[in-house]
Amino acid sequence: MENSLLHTISQNWKLEAKLEASRYFYHYTEVSAILDNTKCFVIGRKGTGKTAICSHIVNKKDYDCFSERLNFKNYPFNELYSLYNDRYTAPNQYITLWKYLIYSSVCKLMSENEAIDTDVRNELLKIYPKNNIKQLARRVSEWTSAEFGINVLGNGGNLKADRTITNPQASISWLDKVNILEDIIANHCDESKYYIVFDELDEDYRELRDNDTDVKLYKSLLTSLFKAVQDVKATFSTTNLRIMPIVFLRDDIYALLNDADKNKWSDFKIELEWTEDKIKKMIAYRISCDVNNGNSVLTFNNAWDRIFAPGKVRYGRNMSKKFLRLIS
């Protein structure tokens, strides 16, 4: 078997599959582990399918399944670097920020969930109005402003929180709102699945590689994200709530993180890697979707023979090599 030909075919199919993501998406073992909240850190080289998995999760919509994609492509990272919590030292100073974004996203999704108490939803809609489509940078800027949600979070309303607000009319720092949102989720959230997906986190790395100071900030930002996800999972691990933050990151950037807690992340980590067997199964699955309408999945050789005449597929320099049919 020529791995290079299979790899080329699989890469081309990934591009085509974006047009019909749900139909052609190959649901392999690693995906199940992510969807059932067993794994939440998805690490892989460029081209291993991180974006395809991310899109599959975000496109999952049901009465008890909600998702929010926090895409950091073209994001002004300098604004993130300014949102640190000075109660913590590096590399933990951004943990509060990431937890705030996770909890804000969950509360936003709760406002769309008809299973949530009507009074609670109405209060959340005052903070997260419907059809309020904004770029992520604008949303984060709004969420971290002193005025955000003050009329609702400051006065309590129907959003029961375990925190006592001594002066309801005073501005509440977004740092303090983290605990309020955590209480709202604990007290009012249902057992639906809430996927909060972090994607395109490598966007700033390309600009920072030659600047040691900025690289340290970038590494602290990502280290804090992994710790924040770990904290959120621990917070709700003894409840029936399914709050599922998921981080997608390139393996070379993950390798740069050297925190003492990194070994603890291994239990929640998946490393994407395409073997020859996995590529063959994906190709067979996608051919089956076309020739079999997905009713049953053919073996690789049977699927291949439905598309190509055995021994007649040529590739390489001057088309000098033949792709030979193998017995399954």
C-alpha cells in the first residue's frame, strides 16, 4: 500500500467533505471520547482533522445539545493579554478569564434552551439578547466591561446565586462575575450538553515566535486555558451537569507548554494521528455514503473497486506507478 497516495486522497476528501460535513464526517473512536466528555484536549498536527471535528461538534444541534465555538482567528490577542487576574502569578493569571468566557458562553446557551425555567431565561436574555451577532473580540470586550449585566447580576432578579452582593447598584468587576455565573449555572442549568469549543488558538503564535516576552505571555495564556478547563470539569464533576469545554491545539504549540500540571492533562488529552488503516476506513466510509447512500459501509477494497478499476490507477512521476488492489 502506498501511504502517500492514500494520504493525498484523504486530504482532497477532507476539502470536499466541508461542503457536506454531516454526511461525510467519519465518526471514529476519538470523536466519541470527545463527545461523551471523556476527553477535552484535542492535539494534532496541521491537517489531522481538528477543524473537521470542531465543526462536527458545533453543528450538533438538538433539544438537549447546545454548542458555542470561540474562534480566535484574526483575534487581537493583545486585548486578551490585558485581561489578567493579578491575584495569580504566571502562568496562572489568565485562568479567571477563560473560566469567565466558558461560563458566559454556557449562560448564553442556557438563554436559548427552552428546558430552562422561563423566568431564568428571561433574565439571561437581558444579558445575552437573541440574534446579537458580534465578532468574538467585540463580545469579549462587552462581557468584560464594568457595565455588562449590572442591572441583572447586581440586583439578583430571578437568577439565584450563592454570592451576597453588598451593594447591588455598584459596578461588579468581571473577575467577581465569574463566581456569580458559576452559581447561576450550578443553580439553574439543566442536564443538557453544553459544548464550548476553543479553536484557532495558534493564530497569534505565528506573529510571536521571534519575541521572547510575547511568547511567554502566549504560553501563560494557553497554560491558563488548560488549567481553567480542568477546574471547570472538577467543579461540575460531582453533579449531573454536562458543561464540556474542549480545546483544539497544534501539537508543536502544545509541546511548548511546560507547566508542572501538564502530566495531569494527559488523562483528558487525545492526540490525533492518521494511520493507514484509519485512512482506508475513512475512504471506505465516504465512498459508501455515495454509492450505498450510507445504508451500509463497504470494506475498503469493495469500496475502492466501485470507483476505480483494479490496477489501473496510476500516480507518481510520469504516472509510472500503479495503485494495486490489496486483499482485505
